[in-house]
Amino acid sequence: MEDPFVDEVSIDDVEDRIDQNPYTAMEGYELQDASGARVGEIEYTVYDAVSGVLKYVVANGHPILADRIEADAENRRIRAPYPKDLIESSPDPEDPSGEFDRALRAHYKEPG
């Protein structure tokens, strides 16, 4: 399935765009939990420019792993596979690091 948030980029453009996060389009989207209940809005996204992977999104100060989120670009919604109480008890966002990634994965009980 094609990712609606990532533009097609030629290899010549990669160096020029390494600092740009293509997932900022999600900012302002509504975040829903696994049951469809509103959790808040996406404040910002954390993107690994080297691998081109969206690592997590942050809504209402709560980081959510991006591995299994579902994006509905047409309706500006993101659905996370976690319950609202688990999202709201997530660790405070930190600068991206291997240690924070492991802590966030442990919180959501996702494999590392």
C-alpha cells in the first residue's frame, strides 16, 4: 500500500531533503485509540531521516509508537492500536534515542 504522506523522491533529491520530515502533514490530525475514542490531536511526529521511518507521533504530550498506527488522510485521523489509558500513561517525550525507544516499546509491550 502506498504511503500517502511520503512523496516520491529521486536519489538525487535525498541529500537535499534529509532534514525534512514528510510526516508533518499528520500534525493536527485527530488521534483515536483502538476503540475509536478521541485521544487528542497529533502535535508533532518523530521521523528517522536516515531510515525514512516514522518512529512515533505525539498527541497531547503522549508519544505513541507509529509501527501499527492507521492513517486516514482523507478524514485527517490516526488510529492507534492501544487503549486510551495506555496512551495517556506513556512516558514523557524525550529526545529520540535508543534508550527512549526501548522504554516506549516496553510501555506499549511491543517487541524491540
